[in-house]
Amino acid sequence: MSGYKKYSEALKEKYGEKVYKLPININVSCPNRDGKIGTLGCIFCGEMGAGFESLSNSLSVKDQLEQNMKYIGKKYGANKFIAFFQNYTNTYMSAPKLKAYAKEACLENIVEICFSTRPDCITENHLKVLKELQAERKINISIELGLQTANYKTLKIIKRGHGLAEFINCVNLVHSYGFPVCAHVIADLPWDDEEDVRETARILSSLKVEGVKLHSLYIVKNTPCAKMYQEGILKLLTKEDYINRAILFIRNLHRECAVERIIGRAPQDDTLIANFNTGWWKIKEEIEEIMDRENYSQGDLLKLDVF
């Protein structure tokens, strides 16, 4: 059977109905911005981080969730939601403060709390307080980790500030507390080749991550990437390259991993170029059409003894 495991379907299977993620924006920074590791962040990361669809962090967690629940619930007929701490590095704080934020998100109809963070910013203390909260409030907790690529040389070029080893260590640590992990991957980094894409999928498969978010390299204004692009130093791959790499990635990804997104979205006003000036949904449809036509399926190229 062709295709891939869609996150929306995995959520429906888990919770018995449609579930939507609601972004939360809190006043938090990143060690790659505040000087601990670096000051400019990853070369592709804009001043707004990843939270362009979020409400202002001047609103409380409760207020952000209630506003979003009202809007999303009415628009999509949803009754269950995931509170998604999205922007910047959401575990870059003390464990008690993290627990306090998570507690504030424990509202009616919130079935899960998800924290997006870096693999070098989670400690045992963070995981212990989240485990305590999970037991106290009977709520699911999940973790999203930025990786982007398994190529350690590319990780240095894009100035991630950590290597592959930190990511592997973090996934194992999070899994030891029983929390699922979703990894973020940029499929068309120009410093990677197809073998890097394949190996990234294979490593995520060997770690048995539960989810993955794929996106293309889009150029956000006023970033080191933008400067490199404008000076002609950075050459982007083509839409066809991205589609081929995304399919290759999925075909080397273990079948139980939910694909949360196969192509990302970016605000037009904040980017020089995003998704090859093509609608994200068109690229998604093209990927799915090729997979159906060629009878490709998630994991059909994966050859690991553990699976």
C-alpha cells in the first residue's frame, strides 16, 4: 500500500476524534541567541522564531489557549486540543518554571501538552517534573526536537550549536521517561546530499521517534541565510529536488512514525523565498501523487535489523 502515516490520522486513532494543535507563545529565549552558545541563532531562524501563527506572549497561556480553542473549535468542529509550546526553546528555563507553565495549560479539552525545544536543553529535572504533572493531571506529554540533519558537518554550517550525539542522547533520555518525540528535519539543505537525507531518516528510525516534521529551507529576511542568498553564496535546491528528497526520506522512515508535516509553511511578508514560490499544499499533493503513482510507501526502503 502506497502513502505514509499521517499525523492527523494517528491523532484520531489515539483520541477517537479530530485533535488540533494550538500554538502557545511564551517569553523564552534560546541559548543560541542569548550568548550561551551563540547570538544570531541558527542561520535560517528569523527574529520571530517559529511562532508566526502564535498570539502575543503578553497574553497568559490560559488566555492564548482559550482564544485559540474558541476559534479553531468553531472553524473545524474540534473538541480536543494539544497545547503546543512552540516558539524558540521552550524548556530553556528552570524545571519548576516549566512545570508551572505546563500546569497553566491543563485546561478542559486539552488532551496533550507538547514542548518544542533543542536537544541540548532538556535535563532529567525537566523530565521528572513533567512526569509528575502527567501523573497528577492524567494528561499526555510529548516533546519536539530540532535536528534538521544527521550530517554533523552541515550542523556546524547552519550553526545549530549542537551535534548529532546530543540529539541521540536527548531522544534516549526523553524515551526513558515514556514521552514520545517528534523530530524536525530540513530535507533540502544544500550542504547535504541524498545519502544524508537517507541516513537522517534511518537514524530517526533506529531511535524509533514517534513523529517527524519535514520542511524545505526557506529564506527568512534579516537572517544570515538571507545575506548568503542575496550575495549568491547560498544556492537553493529546486522544488523537484525537495520532492525527491522528501519521498526518499519517507521511504527510509519506519512505518510507525507519524509524519506531522511533509512540507512547512512560512509567512510571505517575512521571507525572501519560501517553498519555491509555490503553495505548500500543491507540493504536498505532488508528493502524494508521485507516491501513489509509483506505489511508494513509508519504510519500503528501510533495511534495519531492528525492524
